Amino acid sequence: MSIAISPSISDRLPATVKTALAKMPDEQQLLFEDEYKRKSKSSGLLTALAILFPIQLFLLGKTGLGIAFIITLGGMGVWWIIEWFITPKRVKSFNDDVATRLLTEMKIMHS
């Protein structure tokens, strides 16, 4: 089988997820794509938030780290600037986890 989801989504997925998706029927792939779009985060938006209003850690589910960020005032500004560059990697990791979780849930539901 081939991958039926859009190339813009497919390019962002980990190789293991792509391989597993290729083995699924097109209907399930499209369902995966819809859920992935709904649950994944935008790297550009969260990077902009990191610069303007640093709440990106909370949006990525890192509440403890977000609280530490606030308490230390962004590491007196140093951590805040570092977050501008780290946030895209954090978002990619978050989205990879979302894709893996979705795939696992779909396999469990359809087995």
C-alpha cells in the first residue's frame, strides 16, 4: 500500500509512523491525518509565543518546566532567549509523540 495522507503532513512524520501508515487502509490513514492535524502544534506559532508571551511550555504539556520558567523569570532572561531556539525542537518532539500515540491508539482500536 501507499501513503494516502498529504505530503505536507507525511514529511513531518517519523519514519516508523510512515511505515506503519503505509500498511493501513486509506480510510484509516485519512482518519489519522485529521486527528494529527487537530492534536499537533505549529512550530512557528509556538516560537512566536516563546518570544512574545512565553507560555509554550504549558502548551506542550511541560507544566513543571513552565512553572520553573515563571518563578525564575525566564532564568533572568537567559533561559527566555534560549527558548527561542529550543522551541522548534520541542514542538517537533511533541508532534512526533502525538503521531506515535495516535498510531498506537488506532492499532489498538482496530485490532
